[in-house]
Amino acid sequence: MRAAFYVLTALAVFALAFWAYRENYATQQALRETRTLQRQIGAAQVRMSVLRAEWAYLNRPNRLMELAEINFDRLGLLPLAPEQFGRVDEVSYPPDPPLPDVASIDVFSMPDHESDP
């Protein structure tokens, strides 16, 4: 009986050692993948900051004004002026659509649904 207990204990130790070995390598693989993803995220953030800087550079008002003047014949763009904007009270909104005719409903003559089986 004692020998069977020792054999079962040894098998349990081997099984736990095998499980721990596999978990260790699975954890190391997950950590490698995490480091790879973090590097990719960092590179994407750097690319995004460069793109934001390029966008800000390309959208400078002076540059856009020069482009509008150069391409005036093709585009017909005019510079914005305060006179081109209106006030909210000057906007004409469409009239509200008429409400549909709804027949009146007599609430007191409706059957009581709580008393139905």
C-alpha cells in the first residue's frame, strides 16, 4: 500500500513539474508577444506624431492662401471674410409640418386587461 502511495505521489510530482514547465514557456511566449506589440504600438505612435506634424505643416493658413491664389483660375476660391458669415437669427428655417389628425380615444371605455385571465 505504501509503495502505491509513493508511486502516485511521484507521478503527481512529475505531472505538476510538466504542467509548470509548459506554463513557464507559455508565459515567456506571451511576454515576447507583449513586447512585440508594445514596440509596434510605440512605432505607430511615432508615425502618428509625424503625420500630425506634417498635417499641421501642410495646413498653414499662409500656404493655403498661396495655393488658393495660384489655383484661382481653376478653383475660384476666395479668401474668407467676416461679411460672408451670417447670424443665427438670419437663417430661415422651414415651417414645421402639420401634426397628423389623431382620433380621440376614450380611456374610460377601454376594457380592463388586468382582470382578464
